[in-house]
Amino acid sequence: MFHSLCRLSLTTSFRISARQIHSSTPHSYPRRSRNERKDNDGGDGYDVDSMPLFDDDDATSAAHLMIQQQKQMVEYLRLIERDTPLLKRLRSPFIPPTATTPLVIRSISYNGEGHPATRKRVIVAAVSQLPLDSSQAVHKLKLLAGPRWSSKPPHNSGIGSEQHEKTGSHGYIKLSCEEFPEPEMNLKWGCDLLDNLLREANNAESSFADIPLDERHLASKARKHRKGEHVRGRHGPRPTLKDFPREWLPS
């Protein structure tokens, strides 16, 4: 008798504790039969048996993707047709740089997206176009620039081979800054640094004429790129047929 009462009490307590997991009883939301779901929902749309057969009356998934791309292209063409007359009002004629504007300023943009690299500004200038008083000032400027001076135009500087033949006799100076939060502040720092270099290079009190130009950074850069310019102590570009002496050719 005692054991039966204990078993009954344990069973009752287990049922009560199991039902306390949910706040609602199972009779509050009874399961609907399949026929009831069809009547209320208008048919079981997720049932494979109730789906109609494909009668080749629709495009495939790849064709729908192609149609979507074509619609997007048409939308962009409409934007171009509509906004081109408005953009023509903002265009200005291209004025090539002159000797009074020797600086090339490079920036990075991600089409309006925020990125730490967008505040960086790079200044590239040909030494031959800078306002230097004498050849001693040119030599002194190269010494003061240090590894920021190079005999060839820097990568992605926008200076082509034709312009290099005209203005690249004394090499180039590259200054970059990204320490400040605003792009204008970084550009101002680079311009101020270039002004200080020019002012010190034109100072005739110390010409540094007895100090040779250090070109070890050029050799290190060529050795790092591993493009053949580092072999046999060669720091400049590879010789071509244009460098062959004309006086050696038979007359």
C-alpha cells in the first residue's frame, strides 16, 4: 500500500512538473488535419504532389538572372541619358601642368565609403621643375630628401615616359602623409615640408658640395623588386637599342 502511494505521488509530481514547462495547455492550439489546412490555406503550396507540371512556359533560373542584369543595365543607361546634360554644365577644359605647377598630388577614394587610406596625400615633384638657384642647390636638395629622392618617377605617380624624358634629368621627390585625420591637413604638412626643403637647399651658407649622393636606397629597392635591375651593380634601367652609341655604327 505504501509503495503504491509513493509510486502514484511520484507519477503525479512528474506530470505536473512536465506541464509547467509550457505556459499554455496542448488543447489551446490543437493540430489541424491536412484537409483542414487545404480548406483554410487554399491548398498545400509546399506539397510537391500539388505543384503543377512544368510546361516550358517560363524561363529558367539562369535566364531570370540574365533578365535581371539586363534590367539593371537599362536602368543605368537611363540614368546616363538623363544626367549627362546636367554633368556637361560642370565640366571644365583640361589645362596641362606648367613649370609654375610642378606638383603631382595623388589621393585614394573608395566612392564615398569610409576608409583610413582616404586621408592620405602623396606629393610627387620633379627636381628640375622646382625653384632651385644653382646646381649646388639641386645636389643639396637630393641629400636632404634622402630616400625620398629617386632617379625614376615613383610608381602610380601619373608621370609617363614622355614627361620623364623632359623633366626627369634630376630625378623626383616623393612626400606622403597620413598622420592627421583630415586630407587637407596631410596635404598642408607635405607642402610645408617641401617649402622647408627648398628654403634650406637654396641657403648658400652650406652647400654640402663635398658630400657624395647616397644611392643605396635605390639599390635596395631594385634588389627587393627582383626584376633584373640589381645585378652587376646596376641601379638604373636596363640598356636598350636606343642606348647603343651611334658612333659605333658603320657609316
